[in-house]
Amino acid sequence: MKTQVSNNIISSIELLDEIVEDKSVPKNIRITCEKTKKILTGDGDEKVKIDTAIQNLDLLADNVQVPTYTRMQIWNIVSLLESS
């Protein structure tokens, strides 16, 4: 189970990197994704990091500035994290 959790986090970080590197995504969205990535890669309890990341991403998904494709990527990341 631990490996699956780690794989989900790694996949989530890779997807967050895609959003951060996409220059068509508004800067404030990319900054929040970068902060969320740092939370996931930082020290601390894994469940707390996952919950914090999900909260950040839920707020992003509700933002009207988020392009549709990026919103779908965010939902995908949330799904990965929720299954961790």
C-alpha cells in the first residue's frame, strides 16, 4: 500500500509540473501549483500533506481563471491524491 501512495504522489507531482511549465496557464494558478508541489515534496506527515494539497487544488478548481484543460488536470491530481 505504501508503494501505491508514493506512486500516486509522484504522479501528482509530475502532473503539477506540467501545469507549472504550461505558459498558457495564468501565473497565479502556476504559483499555487508550485506551492502545492512543495507541500507534497516537503517533510511532515504524509496524510497532512495530501489533505493540504487537496484543499489547495479544490480551491483552484473553483477559480474561473483556470482553463478547462487545466481544471481537468487538477481534478485528475485530486483523484490520485484521494486514492492515496
